[in-house]
Amino acid sequence: MSSMPLLTLAIWVPILAGALVLATGSDRNAGLARTIALLGAIAGFVVTLPLAMHFDVAFAGMQFVEASTWIPRYNVNYSLGIDGISLLLILLNSFTTIIVVLAGWRVIEKRVAQYMAAFLVMSGLMNGVFAATDALLFYVFFEATLIPMFLVIGVWGGPNRVYAAVKFFLYTLLGSLLMLIALLYLYRASGGSFAIADWQKLPIAMTAQVMVFLAFLVAFAVKVPMWPVHTWLPDAHVEAPTGGSVVLAAIALKLGGYGFIRFALPIAPDASHALSGFMITLSLIAVVYIGLVALVQTDMKKLIAYSSISHMGFVTLGLFLFDRLGYEGAILQMISHGFISGAMFLCVGVMYDRMHSRQIADYGGVVNTMPIFASFLMLFGMANAGLPGTSGFVGEFMVIMGASKVNFWFAFAAASTLIFGAAYTLWMYKRVIFGAIGNPHVAELKDLEPRETLFLALLAVAVLWMGIHPAPFNAVLEAPVTELLQHLARSKLP
Amino acid sequence: MILTAADFVPVWPEILLLVMVCVILIADLFLRDDQRAGTYLLSLLTLGACAVVTVLTSTGDVTVAMHGMFVDDPMSDTLKVMVYIAVATMLIYSRSYVTARGMFRGEFFTLVLFATLGMMVMISANHFLTLYLGLELLSLSMYALVALQRDSNDATEAAMKYFVLGALASGMLLYGMSMIYGATGSLEITRVAERIASGQANLAILVFGLVFVVSGLAFKFGAVPFHMWVPDVYQGAPTAVALLISTAPKLAAFAFAIRLLVESLGHQSLLVEWQQMLAILAVLSMALGNITAIAQTNIKRMLAYSTISHMGFVLLGLLSGTIDGYGAAMFYVSVYAFVGLGTFGMIMLLSREGFEADRIEDFRGLNRRSPWYAFVMLLLMFSLAGVPPTVGFYAKLAVLQGAMDAGFLGLAIVAVLLSLIGAFYYLRIVRLMYFDEPVDGTPIVAPVGARLLLSLNGLAALVVGIVPGWLMTICQQAMQASL
């Protein structure tokens, strides 16, 4: 197996499948486009399975390493490799792609080939981000994901899609351009290397570390998104088609958290320690304040978007506690959030496809006409509120535990989300699902089709598996987190 | 003065082109209108032959010929080949456009080829006079090309502006050169450099001359504040000519800057002077170009401002004062030239008889009319915006890297932030193409050659972006071997 370039396959199989889908052309061949897209997505997932099977959990370094020269002029290499953190994210990404293709199966009627191709290409690029061990390669993948997402929001989005798409693009581009300057600085400082591993070993003075950290912070904080640079996300989510929201929430936001783990923390550990109070404050504001904002939303998608930001606050909180529980919790929270927020957006999508409304006020009593759907939404809603036994609990609980070791009040503030999260999720659930049938449209609703049951069931299994038996996930993370902690404990000041 | 056979070898491409232009000029007189394709094919053939001769006579080393008037080095060979490709592509793209506008005549081809000859002479000049002659040959052909549509008010106005301001700039350039001559006693680039290095030349006079030389140069690049002519000329000139102005001459202008600033005035005492001047020009160009482009409704005008901002980036590469920086600037200018070719090519593809697709609105809904060409334009736009994985990103990266290497961190940050503003208006085109419905459902018709080449052009922006190493290496090695 080791002779197969598995990571290259994980990147390029979806991209080439996307190109193939694109080649089916106009909507006359929509059926063919859908079939190829599904096969491509499944193939993309299948090629990542050997990664999980042959993964050595005891080994902390990069595995499945591939390297070849890419731009000799600047000593840039096409070098790939994964550790446990990237492995989980790659699997999550490839899995989500299948769900997204299924979710867009019936709903998307215009420019089907372009829609499916955009998601497949994006999936390959995201795998590239998680697998790249060369900073420039990472950057190229990181930026390239913007293009398909921009088109997905803009072409298939809602009424205000143009504004949302442009805002999304420019916001994220601003962040990543500043990161580019940091990358070029590190390239010079390291004597002409773009290898992330070299940079992690490089001693850097405090001022430079802070500058580098801030440049990374802008790029990744926009992606996560952290308060106060989160404002693009509700717009993007509300306007994006369901598939776009799912990928955005489940994968794209993880690029930010992953960036902190791969770049900001290990390259500028002293600056990270120095600025951890600042980072924790921002994270807690996101957790508490955005949680409250979510409470007053009248649009379901917006509510879930704000809930997403609030939950991602746990990720950044966990990362800056410098504690084992914090890191493992943050990473598990990223994966779990991928399943749950994806599922929540899909549920809203299911309702939107039938009613063409996302307003909570337009619903009521859905349980009477869609009992199976109501059960699924119950499960995902509970997971979103962090109920023990679901994946939502594991990560958040670990982060809160980690925070309590550092400072009781951090843990207290973070734990408040268990109340707010339950409040906004269950209150929405009550208003939408329970009660008497709100209006004649609800009375005509049909319950889930087999296709919808399939993708919701797949996610439900994932949410429960991770909630009941998180050990395999923890096992994969143990070695890289141990190494990261050891690395962060050492000062890099010259 | 006696010229030996060896003096003529490096000049063969120029001689061949000159002879062929004369042949084409005469042969065209005997062709009927429906046989004009002969002129077209002969012109393409000439450019191909020149490319072959340039490659064959290339020695990979610096050869000075004609008693120091002319130089043949790897940089000139590389740039010349790029110029042939750019001009040939321009002829292929514009064939149906110029035919529909009654410009598919002998003059068009001879003027284009004379302009090419001017560029070649500029690129290979080793003497201020040669440099100036090349520049004037290029400029005079261009003035005539802009005015080729005699009945068009816009074109006439554009040609007038171009001519008056161009003449002014040439005057400044000549004045600056005369100052340098006064200080060093020579017009030959290598001698000028030697005299300055020996410390005998009067620095005050040199700097005085340098100011004029840089102004003249900035005019040719279209850098702010010498950019006034650019938007008017781009908008007024027939699209085919605007395409020519915005691409190949930029390659020549780059060589011009290298010869003048680096090879003759590159001594440390003057380097610091022109670095500062170029820094001001670069920042102003990037700022004004990018910000003003946002307000444009005419795509040719928008591209004019976009060109201004890109030239700011080229200047940023040049002012780094290192061979790496020059190599980066060369990479940038060649990438820009080829992406520019594609962009103007798209405008001509959408144009038809009596309809200039020169409003930004004309791109509305292109994805509905033709998904393939919308995709091609998307790649070109993202390349101009510098978003990976398109090639434009690597061009920006190389220049920023060069600038940071030379210690211009602040300039690099400013450049990055201004290119974010730039992304906005390129995105607008993508937005119109993909997010809006078409207002004009006319099918797109163009000759097979143009369509094929345009598709290749767009794909190249992506493919060269995925494997950019070789082009960077070519540019780098050309600079290293020539300086």
C-alpha cells in the first residue's frame, strides 16, 4: 500500500471527477452529471479509507509522506503528509462531499454539472489544504477553495447572493493576503525554505513572532470565524444553497482551526502564550455573546450560522488553553461540529425545499406531518445543545474541563453555552416542530424521501458513534497532540 | 568603421523582419481584397521564421555587435520570442474583428510588423540612440495603428492624445539621455556604466538626467502620474490595437528599463536614487490604478487602469535592485502580457460587426451563453487578481518575494493591500458572467483558430499556474546570464 500515492489520490480524484462532471455540459445531461458526481464523491471517499486503515496511531510525525520538487526557483515542494489531526479532517471532508452531492440531487435543477463539479473540486482542494506540508502549497489550496465557494454562493444562492458572495470572497482574501506576507517573511527567515516543519523549528524573536502570529490570526480568525470578524458568515450561510452551507460549516471553517494548529501555534509559540489571554477573551465573547445573538434570530439558517460561530468559539478557546484536554477537545469539537452543523443545515434545507421559507414563524406543528424528520431534527438539535451521548458533548466537555484547570471563570463562561445552546436550539425546535399545525402549507408537507433519510441517517450514525464511543478519535489524536504540547512548552526565542 | 560578418549574426532576426515587411508591403499591393488572407498568413509566417532565427542564433551568452550599438543576450532572446508569440496571437485573435471593421488591409499588417521591429530593436539596444530609434519606430507605428479607423472620432482623439503625450515623453527621455551623455561622455550603455563606476561623472548632472529618463520611462509603462494617455487610448483605439498596446510593448518597455536603469545607471550611487523614484511611481500606480478601475463601466477603460496597477507591480520588482527582483519583474511582465492577450481576446470574441463588446455589462450572463468561454474569462480574471492556482498569483508572489528580499517590507504590504482592492473589480466581471442572466443571447461566432487559441490562452493561465516552475526558471536564468 505504501507505494500508492494515497494523498495525491485523495486530492486529485475528486478534482478530476469534477472536471469530468463539467464535461457533461448543459442541463440536458443533468442525470449523467449527477451520477458521475456521486460516483466521483464515493471514489473520493474510498481512496481516503486506506489512509485510516494503514494509519499508525503511535507515530506522531507525518505519515504517507510524498515529496517532489514543484517550483525549484523558490524551493517549493509538492510535499504531502498527514498526522492524526489532518486524517480526521480529510475523512470528514470526503464523507461530507458524498452527503452534499446527495443533498443537491433533486433540489438543484439549473446548471447541475457546474454545481456538482464545484463541490467535487472544492473537496479535492480542501484535502490538499489538510495534507500539504509545504506552506506555499498549503496557501495555494487554501486560496483556491475560495473560487468554487464564491461561485456556489453566487450562482445557486438566495436573493441577496451577490452581496454575500463578494463579502465572503473579499473578507477571506484580505486575511489570506496578510498571511502571504507572513509566509514570505518566514521563507526569508528560514533561509529559503517553505517547509512547515522547518519553520516550526526556527527560532524567532518576540516582536517578529507577534507580527507573524497576528498575520496568521487575521487569516485564520476570518475563516473560523472569530468575533469580531464573523460578520461574513451569517450572510454567506443564509444566501448559500444548502450544499454550500454544509460545506462551509462542516469543512471551510475548519481550515481556520487547522491553520492555528499547523501554523500560528507551533511557529510562534511564545507569541501564542503571550497573546493567549486575548485569544481566550475573543473566544469567550464568541461563545457567550454570539450564543445570545442566536437566541433572537427569526431565520433558521441564521440561527444555525450564529450557533456555528458560538461552537467554533470552543475550538479557539481549546487551542489557547495549552492543555491536553483543550487540544483534543478543540479538535474533536471541529469534527463533531462538522457533522452536527452539516446535519442542521441539511434539515433546514429539507424544510426549505418544501416550504421555500426559512422563517421560524412560517412553521409550527411539523411533527404532525413529518414525524421521521422531526425525530432526526431532535437528535441533531440535542447534539447541537451538547447532550451527553452525542458528539456535541465530547468536545465541549473536554474544552470546559481544560478551561477549568486554567481558570474557573473561563470554564464558567464557556459552560454557559450548554444553557444558551439548549435554549436557542430547543426553542427553535419547539416553535417549528411542536404545537398545532401552523398553516395550511405545513399540513401538506410530505415526510422524508429515501434519499433524504439516507443522508440524515448517515450523519446520525456519525453523531452517535462519536458521542458514545469517541475512543478511536482520541487515539488518533493522542500522538500529535502530545508532540504539539511538548513543542509549545519550549520557547523559540533565539 | 568596418562591420564584419560576425556583426550581422545577432541582427539576423531584425534584418529578416525588415526584409519581410518590405516584401509584404509590396506583395500586398498586388492582392485583391479577397486574397488578403495571403498577407495575414505571410505575416504569421514571418513571425514564426523570426522566432526560429532568434532561437538558432542564440548563444546563451552576451554578444555585443555593430560597434557597441546592439546586444544579443539571453534576456533579449527570451523577450523577443515572447514578443513574436504575443504579436502572432494578437493577429489571430483580431482577424475577424479587423475584417468586420474594414481594417484587414496591408497597412495593418505592415504597421504591426514595424512596431514589432521597433520592439526588437529596443530589446536589443546597447546604445542610447539604438534604444531611442527602436522606441520611436514602435511609437510611430502605434500612433498610426490607433488612428487606423479614420472615421472614428474616438480613435482620432485617442491617437492625438497618444501622439502629443508620447512626443512629450520622448522629448523628456532624450533630454535625460543628453544629460547623461554630458556627464559621462558616452551614449553606449556599457561605457556609461563604466564611467559612472569610475566615479569621474558628475553625480548631480547624472541625477538630473535620471529624473527625466525615469519620467520618460514611466510614460512608456503608463505609470502614475504619467498615465493620462492610457485609459483614453485603450478606450478609443480599436480593440485589436488596444490589445497590441497593452501586451507586447510592455515586454519591450521592461527591456528598456533594464537597459537604461540597470545596465547603464545601475551603479549603487544612482540605484538608491531611482529606487526611490520607482517606489513612488509603483505605489501611486497600484493605488490609483486599482481604485479608479472600480468606477469604470467600460471594460477597456477598466483594463487600462488595471494595466496601470500591474505596471506598478512590475516597477516594484525592478526597484528591488537585485537580479532576483529583475527576474521576478520579467516573470510578472510576461505573465501579464499573456493574460492581457486573453482578456482583450475575449472582448473581441464577444464583439461583432457594428457591436463593440466594450462595456462591462456586455459580459453579463456569459455563463449562460457559453459556459466554456465564461470559464476561460474566469481563469483570466482570477489570474489578473492574483488568486491561486492561476499563474497571476505566482507573478505577484515572485515580485513580493523580490521586494522583501531587498528590504522593502512596507512596500510589499502596501502592494498586497492594494491588490485586494484590485480583486474587487475583477470579481465584478466574474459576478456578471456567472450570477446574472444574459441580456444579449446572440451566439458567439469566431474563426476556429481564434477560439482554439483563446481556449489555450485561458487554460495556460491555469496550467502554468499549476506548474509555474519552468517559466520562473527561464526568466531567472535569462536575467542571470544577461547581467
